[in-house]
Amino acid sequence: MMNLKTKHIIILIFIALLIPIQLLATHNRAGEITYRQIGPLTYEITLVTYTYTLSPADRPQLQIQWGDGTTSIVDRIEKIQLPNYYQRNTYKGIHTYPGPGTYQIVMEDPNRNDGILNIPGSVNIPFAIKTILQINPTLGNNNTPVLLNPPIDKAAVGKLFIHNPAAFDPDGDSLSYELTVCLGANGEPIPGYTYPPASHDFYVNPISGDLVWNTPTQPGKYNVAMLIEEWRDGIKIGKIERDMQIEVYETNNKPPTIDSIPDICVEAGDTVEVEINAYDPDNNIITLTGSGGPFYIDSTIVFNTETQEPGHTKAKFKWITKCKYVREQPYQVVIKANDNDDDLALTNTMTFNIKVVSPAPQNIQLVPGNSSIGVSWNHCICNNAKGYYIFRRKGSYDYTHGACETGIPAYTGYQKIATLLGWDNTSYIDDNNGLGLDQGYTYCYRVDAFFKDSAESYISEEQCTELIRGIPIITNVSVMSTSTDTGKVYIAWAKPQDYDTVNAPGPYEYIIYRSEGLHGLNFMPIDSFFDINDTTYIDSNLNTKDNIYSYKIEFYNNQSGNRFLIGTPEMASSVYLNTTAQDNSIKLYWQKNVPWQDTAFVIYKQDNNTLTFDSIGISYNTTYIDTGLKNGTQYCYKIKSIGKYDIDNIIYPIINFSEYKCDIPQDTIPPCTPTLQVTSHCSEEYNEIHWQVADSCKNDITGFNLYYSPYLNEETQLLHQFASNQYSYNHIPTISMAGCYQISAIDSAGNESKKSAKVCIDSCTYYQLPNVFTPNGDGQNDYFRPAPYKFVDHIDLKIYNRWGNLVYKTQNPDIMWDGRDMNSHKKVSPGVYYYVCDVYEYRLTGIVPRIITGFVQIFYSTEKSQNNAP
């Protein structure tokens, strides 16, 4: 055995050994982990730490946890001494992951430097940084953003402090920023960590990444952590946690200020020139530096100081943009002003964004045919374009893009009709996906280029054309009479123009086709004739009362040995009216499928005395409700459509009529749905039910239906009906107090509202056991049994003595234990016994066990305990 003195000696030796270890380990100040993808599953990790140079600790190697259950030692490839006792250490390592997934890359190293005010006992807290890597082949390769401003800075008590990490994502992913908690042991948040104290605010701008401290209240060292998250197509694909150290000083020096620069949009190839002015209230000399995406990708950027005098420095930023810099996300430029105050140099930061946009495709050319239009354009100036989007609308729309507005907004009416891949793919035949374009319209087109990160160029100028009118243009499908067998439909069309008379010299033939239905799925020829100037037809002996009819006119060159169809004909249907009877009203709604544009619809109603149809209103969509009608009276209607084509030499307006339709208004609208409340009164064994309806609905209600089910998963059934003046009911259940209820309302026409939301209760239990009984044969309290109960199917009771031996068990809810051991059949000793009882009760979900446990005390003397409550 080790004696106490020996133990004390060992403890002292251990403490002595620990002291130099701590001295060697208290040095970490800031850092982050970034990565670059170099293969499908292989990544190069860059780990950067900032350490305290006066500490003896120095790490030529560090250990990384890859997040897949493995670790590696990574070597330091660079060590740079910085002012104010900082050292920048860069480590690199390569790792191949087993497959797609989300991995948490962590580096942990003892310990943080001493005296960090917002980390309790920082000298004993490990330093940890973390980056989340998501491998998702559907999202493509990914690299983290690079952070171009170091995570170390100085601030002053009472002075506004702003720091920006100057994050740049080489993949063009969008970035967001937020504050988080610094990490310690096992890469977990540090217990007791707090954000630095501020007189006003301490926050990170989620869009710009500006860390704003307004304003520090106490000098000292503080560590803060910032999450930088990557987003692609609305999906979060990665996350860096950067740990940063800020040293706050007492000083009379005031930080410099920088004039703000508005965000800039520039066409690729143009030059951005910005003048930057910084001022120092203490007339210190100011040094201006720039960082951010443009500096990272283009070494030719000019950033020159033009004027430097006490209190004022002016610099020029100049960037000659190129097509290779086109991308969806803007480039952030971070300007940092640093004064040279002898007491304490302070900084300030200003950011602005530059978006580089591709110029629009030029020289849109259109070549119309009878049912298609060829579209072509010049190559985009930027040959790194991935392809082109083609947009079309009927009719012209005067649109000029705004600053930085790429693509074309939906409100213009332009729709994307095609996506072409390839920079040199600069022509397209628009035939409406093989269906043919409709005659009678002016078609307008615009084109823009798109890039691999979804960036789009400015939209092209608009070009418009009409189709060559080489086929008949249908104008009328109008119901002349309504009948089940003698109905008539009037068909008319504009005769063809501009067709090729060399290849189609004639003679010519029209063939008229008809199909039942809105979409012309079964066209059959019904007539033909040879006079090209004959452009009307009446189709007779039809069931226009019940059917929609569609028509098309085919135009043939009928030359002997050279017969062929000229162009692709359009189809048009009749207007077909439907009605729905409602309470004192009739809803009208109609269908039609036509190539022209219907601009309005006139509603006609038949006079019940004169039997003539008179107009009663107008609609600009395909519905109308005629109100103020008398229930039980028949009313008849028909619709007149008013339409147009937007080309010349076509009949205007285009007028067509529907069949007429009759209906009788009746109350078919159910009343309002009541709301329901249910309360259980367990001791009285009833459920109190209340319902209510809005005052505005009460006049329409003649009664209520109450629905009930004892089980949750069963449909509720009608329980009771009530008059309209009753709004409560006390229900006494028979199976259990648990149950679900719904209520509906009834109106005078017998319409029933929707059932209310189901209200379920399951709160009453009745099975209770006493805590004492006296099996002494005196006829009083001789059995262990429950108080009066109900809604119990069976039980599973086990009673144990104080040594844990089972003395009695039963499934009988009445129990009736007389105090005898179930094995020996002898009376058990007086004393306290423990029971476990599963009570199988009827509940909402069926027969459900409820576990009750407790103690029961057995007495045999005539002197009984007063504690005999159930």
C-alpha cells in the first residue's frame, strides 16, 4: 500500500512537471481551416493559426481530425513573424474521404493564451477550430472561401470598431455570416463563454460580413468566432468557423473614417475606377490598403495612394474587368484605413461590391415561316458563356434593364422557351415544341447568355415578326342554335395570304374538320370546297346543348400529281357554358380553346316573359355570378365572347356565342362550421361540450349535429342532434371518459357544414389502491382491493415483500388479496409491501396500460392505522 506521505510527494512532482507543460502550451490566439478540392473525394486542407511569439510553445506539426473517424499529423509549411508578438503558422495536409457525406474537420491544441476576458480561465482552455465539409456529387465540386484579412485586430475603448474577413469564394457561391461561440475541448463550445461587452451593439452583418463592435467598454484581449457559410442553389454546402482575437486599449486616439462607396455594376471589358478618401480626426497619417476578391484573382489591379497628408489620404482603385470575371455573386472589396498614431494605431474598414456582367447578345435576326420562326444572333462577346436562353412573348413589351438587372423579369410577359448549350450554338427554330405557332400574332424574342454558376448576361434588344400568312386563320366558332339534335355552329376564317404560289400554284381546296371536345382529339372531315374566297360554313344537326365542338380548316394545293397540305392549321372550339345553382344565385363558368385573344365576355340572360336574351353584365375572365335570383325559378343564359388577333387585315372584333344553358337557383351552400370545446368532469363522470358560431352565421342555421367516437383512430359517428338555440351538452360516456368530438351546423335547405376540427380528451383515471388493509377476519377491511372504479379491462398486479420476493399476483381488477402468500398460503408478516400494477384502461387509442406503484401496509391487530385513504 502506498502511504499518505508517498501520495503527497507524487502529487507535488506531478504539479511541478505540469507547470512547464502549461508554459509551453499557452500560445494560441486565432485561426481557421479551409480546403480545396483536388479530386472527387480528395481535399487539400490549409490550417492557419496565429500564436503568441513570447511563448516557448511552437508547433511544427498539428493533428487534424478529418471527421471520418481518422486523424493525421500535418506539417507546417510556413512561419511568418508579425508585429505585436504574433506569428502566422500555415499547415497543409491532403485527405481522401470514403464517400459522399458531411464531415466535421477539427483541430484542437492546448492551449489558448492567458488573460482572454470573455473566456474564463483561458490559459487552461484548449484552442479548437472547425470546418464543415459536405461532399455531394449532385452539387458539384466545392472549395471553401479564402479569408483575405487576418483574424487579429486592435480596438479602443469607446470607439466604434469594424472588422471584415474579406472572404472570397472562388466557386462563386454566396456567403452568409453569423456570430458563434469559440470552441474548446473536443471541438465543443466553451462553457461560460460570453460575447465581448459593448455599450450599444456587438453583431455581424449577415450579408457583408462586417463585425461591428459599438463600442468596447473595457480594455483587454477578447476572442470572437464567426461562422462563414456557403450556399449554392439555396442549399448550404459548407461552413467555416473562424476564431479571431481582438485587443482593446485605452487611448485618446480616434480611428480614421472612410467615405463610403456605392456598389458598382460593370460590363465585362469595362474599367472600374474609384477614388477612396480617408480622414483622421487627430490629423495622423493614414495608410490605405485593399483586399477582397478582385485582389485575389487579378494581380494587375491598381491600388495607388495619390495624396497622403496629415489627416487625409486619397487612393485610386482601378480594375480592368474581363469576361472570365463574370459571375452571379458580386466581388467584395475591403478597404482598410490604418492611422500611425504614436500611442496606438487604430483602423477602420469600408466595403463595397462590384458585379461583373456579360454584355447582351447582339444582332437578333428572325426568319418567319407559316408556323415557325427561326431565331439567330451573334456570339456572346464572352466566350466562357455556357449557353443561351431564348425568351418569347406575343406582342411587344418595351423593357430596358436596370442597373445590374440580368435576365428578364416575369412581369414583362416573356417566357423562356429554350435553353441552348454551347457558346457557338447561336440559332434556334421555334415551332412551339412541334405544335406550331399560332397564326394571327406578332411574336417577339429576346436572348441572353448564361454561365456555369447561373449568372446571366444582360438581355438582348427585342426583335418581333409575324408568321407568313400562308394558311387559313380561323376566326369564328359560334353556336347559332342550341339543341340536342338540330343545333348549328357558324365557322369562319381569313383566307390564306403570302403562300408560295410557285411550289403551290393551285387549284386549292379547303377541308373542314370537326371533333367533339375542347382539344380536338378526334378530328374527322365533314366537308370540302374549292373556292378560296369562300371562308364561311354552317355546321348543322348537332347536339350543341351537351357538346363542345372544335374545328380546323386544312388548305391544300390540289394540283394533279402535286397535292399537299399547305402549312399546319390552327384549331378553335366553341364557347361552352356551364352553370352551378346556388342560394339565390347561379354561377356561370365557361370553357374555350381558341388561337385568338378573347378580351371580354358579355353575359346574356333570357327574359322569362319575352323569351329574348338581354345582356346583364360583362366579365374579363371565364366566370360570372348572377345574384338576387329567386330560388326555385328557372333562368337561362348564353355568353358572347369578344376577341382579336394582333395583326392587320383580320376581322375585328371577333364575336362568338356559346350555347344557352338553364338552371334553377337553390340553397346549396353549407352554413358556417361551429367551433367546439370539451371539458372532462371526472368525478361526476361526464364530458361538458360547448360550441359556438359567428353572429353573422346564426340566421342561416337551423340545427347542429354532434359526432362522437370513443377512440382516436375511428371516424366519429352522429351522437345527437340539437336545435339552433342549443350550444351545450353534457355527455355521459359508457366505454370510457376518453373520446373525440366534432360538431356541424345544418341550414333550412338541409345543407350540412364541414365538421369542426376534432377535439379529443383523455384525462380521467379511476383506478386507485389503498395504502393499508387489515386481514384479521373481523369483516372490515379484510381484503386489499381498489376503490370503486370503471373503464378497466384487466390489471397485472405484483406485490413484493421488503426482500424483493413476490408474494402475490393477479389480473383481476378487484384483486381481493387476503394477505396470504401465494405459494405457502400462509398469512404474510405484518409490515409494508411494495406493489407494481399495470392497469389496462379503455383510452383514446384502445386498451392502454397505466403503471401505478406504491406501498401497502398490513396490520393484524384490532388497532388500525388512521392512514387508510385510497
